[in-house]
Amino acid sequence: QKGQKVYANNEQIGAITQIRTLAKQGLIQAEVALNKGLNLPLGSSLNINILTQEKEGCIVPHGTLLHKKEGTFVMQYTNDKFMPMQVENLISEQEKVLINPCPTFPIALESEVKLSLLPVYDNVIIKKD
């Protein structure tokens, strides 16, 4: 899309200004407005990364999420108890999930069955080695 940020070597170098489809090869060609000059000969090709989504939140392991009819939750440990905290699953990639809002206390990592049982226990003492 127009306006998407473009990166080379983990540094933002510009944004997409135009996208064209090359019918013969079925490829897409993007025109990028550069923020600064690149030390490359005219007509050079460059491998780039394009930012497709930008969200704010916290990255947590997938195994910290509890899915219920009411929504998605993490089990937050506060005052010696595990309490459900509703979160929004923004982006998932492999075993990591970007959630919002960010928990302010430690959260449990376990199977969903075990996570769902945590609120049943009254006081839970976690011993640190």
C-alpha cells in the first residue's frame, strides 16, 4: 500500500509511493521515496523489508492465553492469587502473540486447561529459588 514504511538492513529508508503489477511475470513493483540517498549505482536492485502492520502492546508466549466465550485472557498473579485479565490478541506469529493492554504483574504460562483452573485456588504462594 502507499505510505507503507520500507526498511533495508533494519533501518527505515523510505515509504512506498506507487505500486505496479508486472503482468508478464506476475510480480509487483514498488516505487519508494527515499528518506536519504543510498550509495548504489543507478538501476541497482535492493532487498527490502516492508512494514505491513504496526501495533503497540506486549509480546507474550502463546501459552499464556486463555480463550473463553467472553474473550481472550491472561492469568495475572497479584496479591497471592491468579486473576483473569482480558486482553486483545493483536498479532500472532509462531509461538508469540502481541497483546494489549500489557499486564502489570507476572502472568502464568501453561496449557489452557490449567490456566482456567487457577482462579479456583484461593491463595497461591510462588517460591523463588
